[in-house]
Amino acid sequence: MHPLNFQRPILNFVADDSRALRRTLNHRDRDKLDECLTIARDVEQRITRAERFPETPDPRVDTPAGIPA
């Protein structure tokens, strides 16, 4: 187990721990694990980008009627 380091993405901890698990998996399961880790990494990166650049309304676009500003 790793000590918590909030400067390091949580997926890095999962990836570190998954290395030992990979040795016990067959080829198909390793591929599925890799796919899951890739998807999780993508989500983590999108969250990081969204936190850095919060969505701001485009001043050139009018808010549709009935939508709170």
C-alpha cells in the first residue's frame, strides 16, 4: 500500500497495484484491465482539465429563454 500523496493522480496508485495483479491474469483479462485503466486515465485527465479551465459562458451566445443565467 502507498502513503497518500495528493500531488500524484489516484490512478497512478491503482496502476502500481495492478502490476502485481496483471501477472495472475490471462491475456484476455489483461487486455480488459488495460482497457479499464485507459478509460479511467482519460476520465481523470478530463476532470483535471475541467478543473483548470472552468466552463464559462460564451458572451457571444444568448442564453435561451427559460434557462436561468
